[in-house]
Amino acid sequence: MDDEPVWYVAYGSNLFRERFRCYLSGGRPSGGARHYPGCRDPRPARAAAPVTLPGGIYFASTSPTWGGGMAFYDPGLPGRAAARAYLLSRRQFCDVVSQEMWRDTGVDVDLTEAVRTGRQRLGPGRYETVLRVGERAGHPMLTFTAPAPHGPAELNAPAAAYLGMLGNGLREAHGWTAARAASYLCGRPGAAGTWRPEKVAALISGPGRPEAGPPTGARGSAAPPGRR
């Protein structure tokens, strides 16, 4: 059971593979303030693929790692959320969740409720609610987010380093241009009206390299955000 594959669906800074590596093998991401202990099994993901999800992301609260708002997924928002799916063992996924919740790694969480019902609340805090967002190649696709939709007072603009990670992740996973990634991010609640696309585009570097396979969501093939 510990080695049974599950897709971890990242929609925030873990879109960027180099940043996600800190969750797997430990380390501190460039521009971040936190050192991550890593997983018990530090091996890379078995596979990765660009995906889109129904709904959207927003920026809220304050990140102790980056400063500024953090990305959260809300399936009730209009549009599509750009994401990246990593195929992990369940034990790796549990350790990733633990690090996101600022808990010690090494605890194997029973994810039966999330897989069966589509939702499982592990605690009251941010990133402590696990959602099943689809299935791919016979394996469940899971992500985690806040326990309830955001309120306007909770929105908070993200920091530059954090936006750069997201932008580079979008280019790397989906093959987007810097301009397209910047436009997408600047349109999200919390960033809209605070960040301008040209400023965000300047934070994004490196060539876009789309991964093999069409973007897919919970109901099969789906067009990337901006084409709906």
C-alpha cells in the first residue's frame, strides 16, 4: 500500500520541478526562507504531466517561506487552473502533505476517504484538506488546499520570488511563454490589481519545455487556461 502510486497535483510553486525537488530530497528553494526535510523516499517522481483542473487558484494568507500570499485551489472558481501532476508513491505523497502542513514526516495518512468521496479534511489549517480531482492511468489524482473558499478580506498579493517559481513552473510544464504565464497569474484573485503582467514576466526565465502528453483534467482532455 505504501508504494501504491498516486498523482500529486501541484498548482502553486511546486509546478517548478526544481522547487518540488526540495520536498522530495530536502533543501531550501532559491529565494525561500525554509529548509525542507524531504521524504523518507527521496527518489524523483515516477512520471510528470501537465494537467488543468476545473476551477481556479487565488492568493491569500501569508507564506512563512516566501512572504506574501500563497496559492490555493478553489474548484468553485470559474475557468481552469493550470497544474502539474507528479506520480508518487503514497508514502511520498503523505510526506509531501506533512511538509506542506508543517508537520513531521514519517506518518502514513489513510487517504481512503479522499479517494472514495473526493474530499478529506486532515486538520483545520491551510493545505490540510485533500481533494481528489480526477484519475489518470488508473491512479487517483490528489491535491490539497484550504478547507473553505476564500473571502475578500483574506486575499493577499504574492511575493516576487513566489510568482517567479509559479511562472517558471508554467513554462516548464505547459510550455507557455513568459507573457502568457504572467497574464494568467496576474488575473488570479489576490494578484489581480496589484501585479502587472510586464513585471511578472520579468521574473520568469528559461525556455518553456512542455512535457509529453496533452493537458488533462478530471474529466479527460481539457484545453489549457486561456482557451476557454
